[in-house]
Amino acid sequence: MKRSDRSGETHSLADFLPAERRRIMDGASKVRREQMRAAEASRDVYRAWNEVCSGTREAAHVTGLHYVPESNELIVYADGATWVSELSMMREIIRARMFRRGVDIADIKIKRSREGFERRFVQPESSKKPRTEQKPSATPLSPAAERALDEDVSPIDDPRLRQALKNAMKASFEHKIPTDGLNKA
């Protein structure tokens, strides 16, 4: 393109990508087009998985993913039998969430990683220091609140159950939960 042919407009790369994709696909053989479509499908599956699972506690125990385009299955490798079980119970939820992101896969299979491929967790430096035991701050109940609590549990006949419920309710009232969502205990 000559300088004189330019219109002076600014275009993003996204303006050229669809046309370039069509040009590449039109020039490719049938087999090559199928390979490229399979690669695009794989990319979409991995993208959807990352959008759904990234940052979750379950994802911290996933050691690998493998998409099988022939059967439209995602194989997920987890680092222990417990996590295989946990992810197996969640697979339909994950599949539904991936579907909402535009990826419809036939099945998710969960397998345990082979020996030596488990994720090794490195303990952060801050957690290696001995922790001093901190007692949660408690605000004692007023005598009126204590009497009201006694009245609330009085209909329970079993004395042990009545006392356990009173203790639980009292602990709940005495320990305030921060409203900012952070546990400072």
C-alpha cells in the first residue's frame, strides 16, 4: 500500500483479524481447515475453563488439562484422590458455567495426576513463623440480654441441649462479625 492510498484513519488489529482469518482458511486444504478449527475449539475450551475456575480452591489442585476434540471431552488432572472426588462432584456445575460462556463440551473427566506430577505447594515465608494465639474479641452480654437468652431457650426440655444452644447463641452474640467482610480474629 502506498502512502497516498492511506486514508489517515486509525484502525486496530481487531479490524484486520477476521479478514486475515478468512484469507488463511480459504487458502488451506480441507484437512488443514479442520485442524485449525480444532485448535480454535481447544483455545475456546481452555479460555472458558480459566474464566470459570481461575482463582478457586479447586483450580489450585488442578495439575493439567487436555481437550479431546474427537469426543468433545475435557480431561482434568487433579493432584490427589480427594480433589478427583471433589471435582467429579462439581463437573456438571463447571460444564454449565462453561456453556454460559459459549463452550458446550460433552463431558469433563477427572483423573489423578501421575506420581511426580502432583502440584508441590510451597509454604509462604510468613506462614513459617510461629503464630501467637489471639483470642477473638468478645463483648459480654448485658444482664437483660442474658435474661432474654434464657427465655428463648427455656422451652427446650433437655438440659444439655438447652445449655448447648444457649452457649452457641451467646457466643454468636458476643463475637461481632466485621461488616467489611474481613475476618480480623
